[in-house]
Amino acid sequence: MNDIAEPAAPDSGAALELRTLTLADPLRWLALGWRDFIRAPGIGLFYGACFVAMGWALLFVFESSPAYVLALSGGFLLMGPFLCLGMYRVSQRLELGDKPGFRDSLLAWKARTGQLGIFGIVLLVLEMLWARTTLVVFAVTFDGIPDFKGSLLALLSPDNFVFLAVWLAVGAMFATLIFAVSVVSMPMILHRRADAISAGLTSMRLVLMQTGVMITWGVIISLLVFLAMLPGFAGLLVVGPVLGHASWHAYRAAVAD
């Protein structure tokens, strides 16, 4: 397996050229993501199983602490890019014509530990703000912590409509911000000697310049994840790694070499 060469000097996010994308590109990224998945299915299924386990863990804790699970639910979204680091590495290896390795995918973070750590702190701060805002919504909407009887169906009761509407609006705001900051940041940090701030700014610049395509991509991701969660999170076994691979191809298509 060949070592992956890095640029001789750090990339500046402001200097990177962003390619013009079309509304058909997200479907092409999905097709390429599926291709990478079936070329290394064992590795993909491992990471998919991690997504499924995360979903079941959240559901298990929800039975006893629904308020805090809803407050921390954004962590599921934040963990996605980090779990997908292994998928990015697999796609990178396949792009170079190498055979991807499971250990190599697990240790992909070691190549850029510092910058990935900094970016993780940024996402953690956003998650803490999201969680705090959700708890404030709880405090304003309910008199104390409501009893959802450990059931998601109880959460969907008409009595909770105001809470759900505000909670979803707040979640959409934070999810959009996190998506804008991270849509190509993680693969960019892994692929280049880009610092975390430059990667985040490049990602936001891409969303601002290619808003229609990025909104389409975000809607596709959200819809696929939602549908994958319905059958007991089982769909994430495949959807998770496919989206990880597809995100690598989104980055490669959007950011010029």
C-alpha cells in the first residue's frame, strides 16, 4: 500500500478554487459512494454497524432520560463525520488504485490528529450550544421535565406540538450551521495539509457559492438518514457508509486540486 502524499505547504481556504456544480451531481456522488461501498463491503458494514449501535444506544437512554437525549441528539449528527473518516480513507485508497485496509481506515485520524481535534472542538461547542438551547426550550414549554413514558409515540402527542415545532426549528438551524461548516471540511483536512479553520471556511464558502446544489445534497442526506432510521436503525448499516463515501466524492468534485 502506497503512502499518501501530502501537499508541500498548507492550503489556504481562501485560495482554493471551488468548481461549479450542477443539481445532478449529488446523485452522481451517491452512485460513486455505492460503488466504493461494494468494493470494500466489509469495512463499510463495520462502520454501518457503529451507526446502528449509536441509534440503539440513543433509543435505550431515551426510555429513562428523554429530555437529555433530545438535548444531546445533535451528537448523532456530529459523530457522523468522525465515523466517516474511515470511509474517506477507503475512498481515497480506491481513488489511488490501492487496496483499502481495515486498520488503515481505523487509524485515518492519526494523519491529522491536531487539526481534526481542533475541528472536533468547534463541533463540540456547537453541540453544547444546541443542547443548552434545547433545554431552554424544555424549560419554557413545559412545567418541569415532561414524561414521554419512554416512547417516541408519546413525544408525537398533539399536546407536545408547540415543543416539537420549536425544537425542530432550533434543530434545523443548528443542523444547517453544522452542515455548512463540515460538508467538505473533514475530507479536506484528511486529504490536504489544511488547517481546521481554513477547511471550515472553505466549506462555508462552498455552501454560499453553490447554495442550490448544497441544499439538494443536505436534503438527500437528511431524507436517506431518516428513512434508514425507520426500520430500527437497520438501514444505517448501508446508508451510513454509502453517504460517507459519497461525501468524499462531493469534496473531490467541489474543491479543485
